[in-house]
Amino acid sequence: MSSINTGAVSRPSNMIQRIERIGDKLPHPFYLFIYLCGAVMVLSALINAIGGSVIHPGNGNEIMVRSLLSGEGLIYILQSMVGNFVSFKPLGLVLCMMLAVGLMQEVGLAEAAIKASLLNAPRKFVTGTVFMVGIIGNLASDAAFILVPPLAGIVFAATNRNPIVGIAAGFVAVAAGFTANLFIAGTDVLLSGISTEAAAVVQATEVSPAANWYFMLLSVPLLVIAGTLITDKYIEPRFDSLRSREGADMGQSYTVSIQEKQALKWTLAAAAIYLALFLLVLLPSGSPLRNADGGLVPSPFLSGIIPVIMGFFILCAVVFGVKSGAIKQADDVPELMTRALKSVGGYIVLVFVIAQFIGWFNWSNLAIYVAVNGAEWLSGLQLPNIVMLALFMVLAGAMNLIVFSGSAQWAIMAPVFIPLFMLLGIDPANTQMAYRIADSTTNIISPTNPYIPMVLALIARYNPEVRFGTFLAMMLPYALLLFTIWGGAFLLYFMLGLPVGPM
């Protein structure tokens, strides 16, 4: 298996190696989530038996923990099993995008385009480009999770670097940098709406979608630089080259043929026509793809961006495939798509048990129970504001290991902490910013992150012996260092009294 180098041994290296060994001893993720489902069943029954309940911070209603080991729980399990699976949002996104991205890979478009553009690029700029694309790519919401990691792996392989490190870097760029951006995104609108409602408990306060924009602008270069240094100076040197390993796919050519160059020109022309036609529909103020105020955030365009991206990639793949000879007849297209989907079979199996775990955890009200009790403990400490914010970030990061959905977790935490911190003189925009940093940086180690199985499947294409322990050993340094760097920068920003966004 791909393992961390043991040449220069240091305490951090020893710790990461121990984490890798422990992680490799963990059961297959399929069984791990089955065990977690069992734990939720038992825990819900125990807390229910002692009358465990909390007052919902949003509506003041008493929320009882419901037992899954009861008649009601049994009925829920039986009636929701299929629904939990088929309504699991990331499943549809992954399948749709893999049809398009997989077709691009099958016809050789992704490989040829990246080789043509990045093969001669200076090595030191490749990682930074991956992080910049991953962070900005979050404008496409969850689509970035599906697009960036596999393309980053191809970029690293094309520049004679470890593709597994590239996949990991792409995943970190998207997940850990999820709420950082140069632009106002859908996440800003969603979180600010929840924050505005929570602030009304103390005082009617409008939290604008741009409330964190100033600090987000600073966060992008900070994360790009930090992510690049962590990848190039810490992660990559600790992993063996995959060049001689079976499954590393190192036998491919790193040159672009004349036919491929011609096919790329045709593809570029088709892409330009597609984008021009789409902009003709999107740009007019009365476009049906805009919202009622004529804006783009939020809008039908952003909520329907997956089909737009999917259509773009399929068009480009078909044009390239026809011109390069990879597609010789119409029937080749569905056959290539079918071949592309074979690689996600393992992901679909894992999604089944992940969806049950998340559904059971939410139905039992354990998520609310844990969040509210943790919030009460933190608020009872009565510490300085900056320390309270730091502890809040730790709590939010820990909660993200259980509740992956950022908006769902914020809907639970905002009604507790925004009023609490407002009474302490902390603006809601700062509380929201602290939450976003903690939530983003721990995305990459959250067991409930539905995209981790997809990343493991991508890694298996290059080296099937790489297991979850190695992946966890790569992710933990990213999570800890980015949480410390990004969180520390925010706390310093807060101490200086600088605005995180337009007042």
C-alpha cells in the first residue's frame, strides 16, 4: 500500500504513522457505518429511557430523544429505509456528474486538455492552482466535490507527481475551503438568513449575505498559500511515489498527439458556442434563470447549475471523442457512460448505509440533544469573548463530525450562540464567521461526509491498496493546520476590531 515515508523520523511523523496504522485496522467503511447505526440505536434507547430532552433554541419546544429500539422506531426504520437511500441528495449529484466527467475521462478529453495546458507548467504553481480552483469552484456548490478531486489527480499525474496527493489536495481545497470565496455564493445567503432569524431573539438585526465578504476575500489567498505549503512541504514528501506500483497508471503517454490537438480545437470552439448561447439566456435582466429581483444569488441558475455543467461536459466530451476517434458511432456514447459508472458501484453501496445512519441520527433527535447540551456547557464557562469564540469554533468543528450539513448544523447552533454572543457584545457576523471556519476545516475528517467514499474510490483507481487509514493520515494534518491557521487569523482579525463584511 502507499505509505508514509519513514526516512526522517520525527514526533509528528511518528504520530501520523500511528494514525495510519490505527486507521488501517478499522473495519471497511461499510461495516463501520453499520456499527454506527447500531450505536445510534442503543444510545437513543438509553437517553430516551432516562427522559432525555432539550428545549429547541429556535422555537422553544421541548424535544425528546426518540428511541429507535421501540415500536415507533421499528416502524420508522422499515418505512424510511428506501426513502433515506433514494432521497440522499449527494447520490444523485454524484451519478449525474460522473456520467459527464466519466465520459470526459473515457474519451480522453480531461487527460489531453490538462496535458496540453499544464504539462510544462512550473511544478510550484500546480498545487496553488488546484486550491484556487477548488475554493472558487464552490460557487457550483456540491458539484465542486465531484469535479475537482479527480481532475486534480490527473493534473498531478500529468506533471509527474503523486496523483493520490493531487486527489487529496483537490478534496481539501473544496471541503476545507468550502465557505471561502471571492464572490457571494449561495452559502452566504443560506447562512445569513438563519443568522438574521436567530438575532431577532435579542434585537431585529439584518445579517446581510455579504456580512463575511471582507474576511472571505482575505481567506482565499490565505488558504491557497497554506494549502500549497502543507501539500508540497508536508504531505507529498511523506508519501512514496506510485510510479512503480500496480494500479498507479504510470504507463500512459505524457504527450498530446496531432489528432488530439485538432480535437481540442474543435472542443474549444464547441465550448465557446455553448457558453455564448447560455450567456444570451442568463444575462438579460428578465431572464427566467434570475431571481425575482433580477439577481443571481440565489436564483434558478445556481440551484440548477448541475445540469448546466453536465451538459457542458457531455457536449465537450462528445465533440472531442468524435474528432479524436474515441467515438466512432452514436452507440459508443451510452456504452462509454456505462463504463464510467462502473467505478462508482462501491460508492453506491456505501451510500446506502451512510444514508441510514444520518436518517436515524436525525430522526432520534440525538443531533439536537448533543448540540444544545454542548452549547449550554460552553455558555456556562463565562470566559473572555475571544476565548469564547475559540471554544465555540472547537465545539462547531466537533459537531461537524456528527452533522455534516452546514446549514442544518447552523440552524441548530445559531439560535443558541448568536443571541448569547450578542449579549456579550459580539456581532452576529463574527459568530457566523467563526462557525464557517470550524465547519469548513473539519469537513475533510467528518465521518458523515458523503464524498469521502467517492474520494477513496478515486484513489483506488491509482492504487487499490490505499486504505482509509492512509487517507485519514493525510487529512488530519490538513484539518488541524488549516483550522489553526485560518481560525487564528480570524481571532487576530477580531482582536483588531476589523469588520468581517460591509456594515
